[in-house]
Amino acid sequence: MDPLLSQAEAHLQRLVDATTDEQLGLPSPCDGWSVRDLLNHVVGGAVRYRLLLEDAPEELIAGTRTADHLGPDPAASLRDKARVLSSAFAAPEAGARIVHHRAGDITGDQLRTLRVVECTMHGWDLATATGQDPTIPDELAGEVIAATGRIDMLRGQGFFAPPPADVSDDRAVAVLQLTGRA
């Protein structure tokens, strides 16, 4: 198991575990998404990434974008889907496998990095929306900053707003800037 992926998933899981049913309708920092929409996206991301690693057809992957992945217990759903995804990433040759992400072909290792970024940044979104501590652990901030090339690739597909001209030297601020957050 990759330690950064484990840390990112555990960080997000703690935030989801502390999210109440009453908070699911709150707006998130992701434009147009409620907390529930945000959580469904992240849990659905675990499903999509596993399907990408299994070379599933695009139609199957596309269908996950509109499905309800949370059920009655979002925390249990995340825990279950993350465990299955972790097993998929641990499979032999998963890191070298070419996956057909909608932003372009990447390796399984690059997909793992995107999952770390997704869990880290949507963890910040969730914490901000629900009044939890939004502090991003330093190791995860470093991984997000190191993934700037992948973030730029996704930005080109409309996934992130552009960063300011001068990105901060402060890692905590730079992470937010690089991923289009204020």
C-alpha cells in the first residue's frame, strides 16, 4: 500500500466520519455542489479509478458520474470503495498500466497521484464547508505541489481554475492556489 495514498484516504475518511447528515445539504466550495454532491464525487472517483485500472469500457465509467455512490451511510461507502481501490492499486503492474483517463492517457502511478490530489483537495473542500479544520497535512501538500504537471493537464480540460501569476512560497497557500481555490 502506498503511504501517501493511505494518508490521503485516512485524512478524508476522518473528515467524512465527522460530517453529519444535516451537513450534507450545505454548499461546498466547489461551484454548484452541495456537501453530498462533493462526497458522491469523491466516492464515485474511487469507483471510476478502479474501473480505469481494470480497463473498463468508457460507457461503464461514464455511468458512474451520475450514479449515487453514497447510499444511507457516506462514511461506510467511502471506506468500502477506498478499500477496493487500494487493492486495485496494489495489484501487480498496476503502476505501469496505461489507463485512459478522460483528460488523457496516464500510468497507474499517475492515476494514484491524482487520487491523492483528489482526496486531499476535496478533503479541504469538505472541511471548509462543514466547519472542520481544513489544514492539509504537509506531506499531502507536498504531493499536490509535486503533481503540478498533472494538475495543469486537468486544468486544460476545465477541471481547475487557473492559479495566480505568483504562486505563494507557503506550501499551504500554494496548494490552494494551484488547485483553483481561494
